[in-house]
Amino acid sequence: MTTGPRRGFGHEDIDKIRKRDDDRGMGRIFKALIYLAILAALGLVGFAYFGDMAPRRIPVSVPVMLNAGE
């Protein structure tokens, strides 16, 4: 009697799949944290560059007539 390939999943196979999925989940978390850190750094650079855009002040004088009806 010859034994062929195993069919179905054993406990060892399920544990391997769970471990692989856990490793991928941690990788996704670290990748998301890296993307957020890069985005925060770009936001900080953008704020430093564009954040100090004070308006130009130009003196404006408008004549006002007081007691015009008297």
C-alpha cells in the first residue's frame, strides 16, 4: 500500500497559516506607520514653507465726511 499526498489541513498547517497571517498583519501595521510618518514629515515641511505667508500690509486712507447734513 502506497501513501499519497495528504488531503485537507492538519493542525500544523493551520498553525502555519495563522502565523503567516499574523506576520503579514504586523507588516501592514509597520508599513502604515512608515507611510504616516512620511506624510507627517511632508506636512511639516509644507507648513514650514507655506505657513508663514503673512499678507502684505498696505496703508489705505479713505476720506470720511462727518456732519455732512449740517
